[in-house]
Amino acid sequence: MKPDEIGAVFDATAADFAALSPKLWDPIGAATVRALDVRPGERVLDVCCGAGASAIPAAVAAGPEGAVDAIDLAGSLLEHGRRLADARELANLRFIRADATVWEPGVRYDAALCVHGVFFLPDMDASVKRLIGLVRPGGRFAVTTWAKGALEEYGKALYAAVERVRGAGVETPSSRESATRIDTEQALAGWLTGLGLADVRVTRVPFAVPLTPELAWLIVMGTGFRGLLTGMDADAVSAVREDLVASLERDGVDEVEASILTGVGRRP
Ligand SMILES: C[S@@+](CC[C@H](N)C(=O)[O-])C[C@H]1O[C@@H](n2cnc3c(N)ncnc32)[C@H](O)[C@@H]1O
């Protein structure tokens, strides 16, 4: 998918993305900010920030003397993030509609993070290398991604449901291939080191979302999985929902494995 298509998919998720946040995005964002160890007064970049799951705790940690630039392509998610930041009177947090592959602030950050975003960037290696260059020498850079096996069983059930309803195979998105390249501690550490970071440490946070039929569907509607439904009419979408919920129930899938890896390194 091209950046504008990715932005459109996530734009469409807005209400569902927000509903899913307390179960999925918020705890992962908070864990990433803890791993990055954002300190008072720091200037921070949040890449692919969505609705602020990590940008908000980063702004709290940076405090009034610090500042957070949070960038994303999906205007509706940014709008949601702005409302959350306003409610918490976080004047040090700016949500900016921008493409991470070209964002150029003109200043260097003390720290940057990207949570479940790098694998959407068209040339993941070149894009992240460029983003690391937006951090000052000595600054930190964190990437959070899905650990091997995360969303796998659930994803297989969803793809099978979509294929049954469409009556045709569904192509695996390039984001899946990119995510697979960095889904172990060793692979993520090696990748970040190869892109120029020093002292890289990877932390695994075991995580699972207990499933109800409602949540099983919210995970489609409030994540990038929603892109699989592009072009389907309402009846077809309902059929996918019924098929997915029935197959998860039949196979006794009562939680979604969603463990994450966070790699943090220092720009030499
Ligand atoms: C899975 S969501 C994660 C959002 C957020 N980091 C979180 O954890 O809640 C991925 C986000 O990446 C954004 N994104 C994808 N490609 C992008 C790009 N080239 N520039 C900026 N944002 C991008 C999408 O719009 C989406 O909001």
C-alpha cells in the first residue's frame, strides 16, 4: 500500500481504533515510553503516533519544559489524540499530519520512538535510517514491533474468513514481510545496530488480549487488518464477521497473543 492508502485505512479506523486503545494501543505505548526512559525537558519525536498512545505518556514524562512532536498520516487519529491531550492540558504535545518518510523538523530530537509503525514505511530500512538521523548524537531511538507469533493465530483465522467470503486468495501485505524480518530479539537488535544505533537493548513484553466476540471484531476494525475489507459491501463485511467469530469459537481461541519487542539504541 502507498502512504495515502495506509493513511486512508487508518483514518477509517478512528472510532474503533480509539475503542481498542485501552485494551491494546495504550498499554503498548506506555511500555515503550518506559523503555525509552523519556526525561523531563527532553524534545521527543513520536513517529506513526496514531491517536497518541505513546505520545501522551511521552509528553507527560517530558513535562512542561519538554516537547513532543507526534506525526501520522491519519488525520482522524491525530484529531482524537488532540482531544485527549487537551483534556489533560498537555500544551507541550503537537499532533502533526506528516509522512514519516519525508518529515524534516529542522531541529534535532533528544529521543524518538515508533510503535507498530516501521513496517508500514515503504522502504523500512532507508526510512528508519533517515529518522535516526533526526535524533542528536547521543540521543535515543526506540522501535516497538510485534514479537514472532503475535496476532498469528488470529490473523490466520481472519485471512481464512476473508478468503472464504471473497472466494479468492488474499495477498499478504508488504508490512507483514517487513514485520517478520524484525520479530525476534536477535533480529531487531541486529537490524537497529545495522542502521547505525549503538548499545541496542531489546525488551520483550508478554501481552495478550482476552477475546469476546465484540473484541474479536474490534481488532479487525480498529487496526490495519481493516484494509482487508477494502472494496467489500456491507453484506460481505457481515459475512466475514460471522465467519471469523464462528471459527475462533470453534477452534477455542479465547485470547489474541500480542507480545511486543521494544528495541532501544543510542545514536553515536
Ligand atoms: C498500527 S498504527 C500504530 C499507531 C500508534 N503508534 C499506536 O501504537 O497506537 C500504525 C500507524 O502508522 C501510521 N503510518 C503508516 N505509514 C505512515 C507514514 N509514512 N507516515 C506517518 N504515519 C504513518 C498509520 O496512519 C497508523 O496510524
